[in-house]
Amino acid sequence: NASGTWVGETIAEFDGSNPPSLALDKNGVPSVAFANAGAWYARRESDEWIVEPIDANEDVQNVSVRVAFNGDAYVAYTVEDDNPLRLAVKKGDVWEMTNLPSGDEAYNAFLQLDEEGHPIIYSSTYFSDRNATALIYAASNGDGWDLRTVDAGDGHLRRYVSFIVDDVGRHHVTEISHIAVHYIVFEP
């Protein structure tokens, strides 16, 4: 039972169908990433939202945002029929883009940052026959990427990935197929 006052505000006009992603920095300042004829990033500054484009590709979908302790913003997202899994990192005023190999078509990127601020991304990818999907893991160690297929699935399409990393470094991952909710524990 919530008491108090709810305050709502519009960040930007929206004509998309993918959900936005929200993160707070170390000071509690919100950042939002969303797909709307491209990838967009918004950050609350003083009493207004500063909204800027990340990627103008019309086929951007499934964004996930996190803000590192040093203030750098990380946005993972997928792009249909292109280099499917991308990571954009805002350092200062510049966005640095990385394309990650992720199979034929990636979707549902979900991003976290490890204790050192390195990105960890889980996403689903179609196999070449497009009849099944796999769970893909991508983690940066600062110098390169560890890319793995974590779960090749059971012949069903899987999507909507979410995960957390526990205190001892295990990854607890959930995803759904059209027949079940799945839970996986991964020790990288």
C-alpha cells in the first residue's frame, strides 16, 4: 500500500512497441534507454530530461541500460537483420559502439555490470533454421569478450531473458519459451 505522492512526467514522444529500460547512477539519478526508430538514451539533469540518439538504425529493439560507478552509461540492444547484438558505451560526450557476434539474429538483450564495471550481456539468438533459439552470454574483461552459448535450448523458441549475479559470482538466469519458464545457474 503506497502512500505519498506519485509524480509522472513525459520523457519523449514514443511510437514504438519495445519496453524501455531504467537504471540509476550512484547518486540515484535516473537514466532511461528506449527503442523508437533507433536507440535513444535519456538522463535526468536538474529539472529536465536530456534525450539523445545512440543509433539511428530503424530496426533497433530490446534495449537494456546500466550506469557504471564512474558515470559511464552502457546500453545493450539488438538490431534486426544486422550485426544483431550491440553495446554502446557513453564516455563523456561520445558513444563508443561495439558489435558482438551473436548468431543469426539476436533479441532480448539484458545487461548488467560486474563489480569492476565490465558489461555482461545475455540475449537469445535464433539458430540458422529459425526453429529454435539459444541463450548467448557475452562478458567483457576490459580487453576482449568471452562469448558462449550457455543453453542451446530444447527445440523451443526462448526469449525474455533476465539475470542477476550473486555475491559469489554465479549468474542466475531466467527465460521463457512458449511452453515454460526456465531457470539456469551459470558459473563462468
